[in-house]
Amino acid sequence: MSADTLATARPAVELEGITKRFPGVVANHDIRITVRPGTVHAIVGENGAGKSTLMKILYGMQRPDEGTIKVNGEQVSFRTPSDAIAAGIGMVHQHFMLADNFTVLENIVLGAEPRKGLNLDTGAARRRITDLAAAHGLRVDPDRLVEDLGVGDRQRVEILKVLYRGARILILDEPTAVLVPQEVEELFQNLRELKSEGLTVIFISHKLDEVLDIADDITVIRRGTTVASVDPREVTARRLAELMVGSELPTPETRESTVTDKVALKVAGLTMEADGHRPVPKGTSITAYVDKLRQDGRRLLLDDVSFEIHKGEILGIAGVEGNGQSELIEAIMGIRQAHGDVELDGRDISSWSTLKRRESGIGYIPEDRHRQGLLLEASLWENRVLGHQTRKPAKNGPWVDRKAAKADTERIIGEYDVRTPGVDTLALALSGGNQQKLIVGREMSGEPSFLIAAHPTRGVDVGAQAAIWDHLRNARAAGLAVLLISADLDELIGLSDTIQVIYRGRLVAALDPSDITPERLGGYMTGAIAGTEEE
Amino acid sequence: MPAGLNRALLTLAGAVVAIVLAIAVCSVAIVAAGGDPLHALTAFFDFGASERAQSNSVATLFNRAVPLFIAGLAVAIGFRMNLFNIGVEGQYRIAAICAAYVGSTFVAPAPIQIAVIIVVAMVVGGLYALIPAIMKVTRGVNEVIATIMLNYIAINISAYLVRGPFAGARAEGELTVSTPPLPDSGMFPDLNFVFGWFGMLAPTREGGLWGFLVVAIVLGVVLWVVLERTRFGFDVKASGLNQSAALAAGVNPKRMVIAAMVLSGAIAGLIGLPEVLGSTGSFGTTFTSGLGFLGIAVALLGRNKPAGIAVAALLFAFLDRAQGPLQFANIPPSVIEIIQGVIVLLVVVANEVTNRFALRLEERRAARQLKVTA
């Protein structure tokens, strides 16, 4: 085809000056990226740096406010993903979009079914899928049900789905986030194969070693804009990390230890079943029951998790997302049921409601502030009341004390430097960093004795990040016990007094943050290094 | 605060646009039905020629608005936390017949008699709504389906009760059946004296202006206070805006479902009482039906807020009242249902549009204000 010869000259995708504003935030600002055809082009950046928005723009899910997109040299303007698909762009989402109770074949053709009269032309579909799979080295059995497939297989189905629709440019959004190392290697093999067939892959990630392994070109995004285009052969992981986070990043170092010998929170044998909580049968001990679950080969989201946090201690939980962190938090908060014991200040709170746990002094900075932390369409003072609706100053008998709540919101706005026009402003009008500062301020109110901080600085700007770290440190010095969960390893190492690594629902290693590097921590997190204390 | 005012004005503008559009759509329908839209429009404002007829028309309007208002409130409580109580229809009917029957079995001083009737109605309505609530929290049964099914059961049970166990004596030649009449102490005093204040004649049709209007107003105010000022109201709002955040904040979702559903049902129980206590004194086979379903439309139109629901109920009552005059003007009265349907649809759309617009404005305003101060 003549298009192929032309394509070598023309970039497959060219983004020029892309800017996308959301109210209160600029998600993307003057993005410039040139993707050569037939290459794997990595786009790296921290969580919240604006990668996802950029990809949504390229895939037609959102329209840029400024800037131009060129595909194979021609300027395009996508209104919907179908426009992008028509232009040969396909997207493999981080969270798979497959129908579990359909076969691989049905999933692939879904929405683009070949017909024979009114019927699905299964024969033609199967031929096409087998051809595609053979041509690109993507092994799948078209007749298996998707629910029986592993994660790696599902991803291949997603890729085939995109290829089936004729995509020549593939966007992969954090494709390795859900994969184990061997699967990652397999995926990379597939990507190299696709590349050799002349396809272009845009690979979004924040895992630097993987990016260096697979990419031909790397573009770094920081705080919504492209800060550098680098050649992976000429750059180190260290340099890439600096580009990603910027050198102005304050380091989260806790100074002298404030750990006391008083236990604030004790968790013992916490275990959560993957397929719904069942009460332990009468007359069976929890350990025996859990042993039986394990023997039956049942998947456990939390597997015998035990730890103690002392007053004045920050315990960091390291782990690749999806290894049981969310479940651990929700079990401690009483949002999800689990087996095992949770003790707060010496009292057994295992059977308490979430409300009672909060009232007795647990603060909670949730991992997803929009989902669990805020009422976006309510005012700031109402958000101050949230979670404190049964406590002073928000309550006054059966009434919500609006005056006191507003006054206390003013206090938080002042102390935590929340930038807002006033307490009556709706929460959605604030930038992510200011929303997060409000949440931190709220959860620190009422003198909690224990705080869960899940990704406390995710998606916030550097200034807010430093402020939040300061608040955590000060509270720790004042005797607060903190359970810190973070994907930012520097944050974990810098803030924590102790680090526990969670892997597949188990705490596999206890580490001293003073003599650990992000590289070694990463080894434990992926299961590459076996635990020091267990087994 | 200007932000709130802004939002309110936008909402109002949206509603007005929707109503004007609805009238336009209906004019087309009227022309299609062979009528004259202008003619129809005058019919809406034709309250009758004689003074007595005008008073009666006004009383009819309010008498229709009161049950619609209560029905709207009942539905709105669930709606505010994304709980869809479609069962208001069944709840009010079964509550009305039980209350009417219980009230007819004894004689007590008026305040006690009426209080007992009201309490019975609320308890029956609340208990009937408790069934879908329990099904939802224990077994995850969708409340929409459960309440719809329970409507049929309630409607048929009340049809059976009024013909069987609760049936009163039937006069010679009478075709309808009803519960035994309430004693005089069970009848709510009317408000006909109010017409005197405006120099109008007292209405005479169907007991004049029903006194239950006062109860409805008190109910509206109390509910506003509960929803806007109390902890329970906050929990309802939080559950409606963000279920997961409410859960993380310690709001017990199961308890909220039960509380909201029972409260909704208890209020639904009151829907039939204006008619029972104000005019018929009994629940009969010709008892007004469909109020529960109309309540859904009224609540939607009123954006689940008591004041908005009051306006919506008055609007619906105003439209309903015109059925007679429209017929005299040779226009099929079903035009009214078309208008009501179109208004609800358009208002729902308009609400969504203005809501988004208002949120956008708020964000802009905040961003602007911050830039000024920074």
C-alpha cells in the first residue's frame, strides 16, 4: 500500500498545543506530542498529571478547548469515540470492558457484528479473529467464556477487539497495572509483534522500568503539560523520575521518631473472602475456618492480616494497587465485613458500625475523594458535617448546627489553606488539591486517635502535597497513629516509621524505611523478592 | 447568598420555559383535535359565571391541590435519596380505607376522633411501605418493582374490603358501596369562612374548601424543617448525593432505606384523608384514584422540595379543574393530560439543563473569585 510508504514520513499522531480546562483546573495545557508510525510511544507521568484526560481527548471522549490533532498527517476533530475508531484509533482501557458471560468471539464482535441476513455470521467472525490472532501472535480461544479467562487473556481479547475494528493506532491505558510480571513480559512480546506489523502503540504508564523496556520514544507529562521528549536509550530511570515529579518536589522526611509504646490500633487475623462474607459456622474457630477456605482454594482479598500501630507512629502499607489495600481500609472502617479482630485504644471494635468507629476516633482520608470523601454538589460546610454529623460542632441534638459547622469550616479553610470563595461554595468548584485539604482538615477535626490516610496526596499539586505532609507529620508528633497507604513510594518511605508490604491480600514483609530503596520496595511489592518475615 | 439565588432563578426560568413550550405543544394537539387553542386557553381561566360557581371553582382547585401536594411530598422523600417509592398509590388507598373504617367504629370528641383517623392512616401507610423496604434491605429486591406489585395488591385488597368486611349499609337503589359513614366528630371543619375575607360567597360543592389544607401546609413546613435542618435530613441528602460517601461517613444505608420508605408511606397514608374527612366521610368504590401516580409527576415538577411541590400541585390542580370548562368549549379534556405529561417531561429536561448550567456557573464564579483574591 502506498499509504504505508507515506506513513513513514508522516507522524501517526501529532498533537499540537492541546489544552483542556475543567472548571477550576487546567487538566491539559499546551500538550505537544509527535508519535512516529510503527513505534511504541510511551507517555509517562504521575497520577493526576493529565495522562488520562489527554487520552480521552485523543479517543474522542472529550474535546480539547484548544489545539489540533493530526492523524497520519490529516487534521481531525473527534466528537465521539466512533470518529476515533473510524480514523483507525483504538483504545484498550485500564479497566476491561468485556461482558463476562459472553464468549471471546462474541465480545470481540460486539457492536461490529458481521451479519448474514439477520443472523450473526459466526463463521466469518471466527475466520477474521483467527487470522488477526495468528498475524499478531495473540493467542486466544474464541469459544471460551470471558469469565473463565485470566487477566492477561482478557487483555488480549481487548486488544483483538480493537484490532478487529481496524485500528492501526492503539492506545493502552496503564496496561500493566493489573498484570503479574510474566504477563507483562507476554504483553510486551505482543506489542513488539504489533509494532513489527507496522502498527503504532501509545503506551501510558508510570512504571519507569517497563517504559524503558518497551518504548521507542518517551514523552513526559507533568502537571498537565508535556515537559520532555526523551530517547529511552539515553535516559536513566532516575532521570525519568526527576522529569516526572520535577526537582522542586519536597521530600517527605519525618525527622526524629515519635513512636510511643501505646498501641492505638491493633488488627489481628483480618481475613476477607472474595465472593462475599459468610459468618463463621458455630463451633469453628476463625483460624480453622480460614484454613479451610485456603484449602478449598478460595480467593481471599485479605489473608490473615495482623499489625499494630502505636500512638505517634505512621505505618505505611506498600503494594501494587488491587492487592487488598482498599479492602483493608474498608474492613477497618467497618464498611465491608471481614473475619478477625480490630482493636482501637484497647477496645474491640470488630462488631461496631462505621458511625460508632468514627465517633470513637477514627479519621478517614479515602483513596478516591470524589467517591467516598465528598458530596460534590453540596456546600463546603455540609461537607464538613459529613462523617461528623453525630458529633460536635456539627450536631446540636437532632439538629445540624449550621452556624457552628460553618464557623468550623472557616477554621479549616484558614488552618489548612483551602482556597475557596467561601463556606457556601459547592465542593465541586474547588480544585483537587483544595478539596483534599478540606478533607484532611475535616478528618483531623475532633481529635482522632487513629487516621487512615489513603493516597493522601494523589492528584494534588506540589504545594498542597507539602502542606498535607506537614499536617500528617505534626499530627504524628502530637500522638496520632496513622495508617498510610500510598502508591507514591517516596511518600511512603519518607513519612512512614514502619513499612509493611501487601501482596495478594497478605502482609509479606515488614521493612525499615531508613534503609530501603524504592527499587527494593518495588521488588517486594511485585512478589519478585520473597518476604523477610513470613515463610 | 447570591449563589443560591442564582440557582433558584435559573430553576424558575427553566420551569417557565418548559411550561410555555408545553402550552405550545398542546396547542398543536388541540388544533389536531379540531379545537381552537385560544378558546382552550380562555377555558382554563373560566371559573364560572355566577359568584357561587367561582367560589366553587376555587375550592375545587385547592381541594384537588391538597392531596396532590401530600402525594408529591410522599414521593419526594424517597426521591431525595434515590429511593423510588412508586407504591404511594397503593399505600394511600389501603390507608384511606382502613382509616375511614376505624374512624366509623367509634365516637369521640372531634380532636381525638380526627387524630385517631390520621394516626391510623399514617401507621397503615407506613407499614405497607415497610414491606418493600424490608425486601430491599434484606434481599436486595428493587423497590420500584416491589412497590409497583404491591400497588396491585393494595388496590385489590381495598376493593375487597370495601365490598366485604368494611362495607357499610347500602341505601335502597344505591349502586356504589362504601365504608360506614364517619360520625360528625370525624369530619374536619371546613375553611369556607376564608372566602368571606375576600368578599366571596362560601363554596357549596363537596363540602366547600376542605380544612385538611391546614394540615397539608403544616406538613409541608415540618417536612422542610426535617429535610433541611435536621441530622436525619442531612443523612437523606448525603445518601442521595453520594451513596458511597454517605456509607464511609457512617450513614447506615439500610436504616436510611427503612426510615425514608416508612416516612414516605406514612405521608402517603394522608393523601386520601382530605376527601374522607372533608367531603365523603367514607371510602367508597368511587374514591379518587391515581393520586399516587400523579404525585410522582408533582414531585418531579417540584424538584423534591416542599415549596416547589406546592407550586406543582397547584399547577396540576389548576389544569385538572379545567376539565369541565374545556368540555363546554368542545375541546377533549384529555388535552389536560397531554399538557401535564408534556410539562413534566420538559421540566425534567429543563431541570437537568439548568442544574448543569448552574453548577458550571458556580465553578466559574469560584475560579474567578479566587483569581481576584490570589
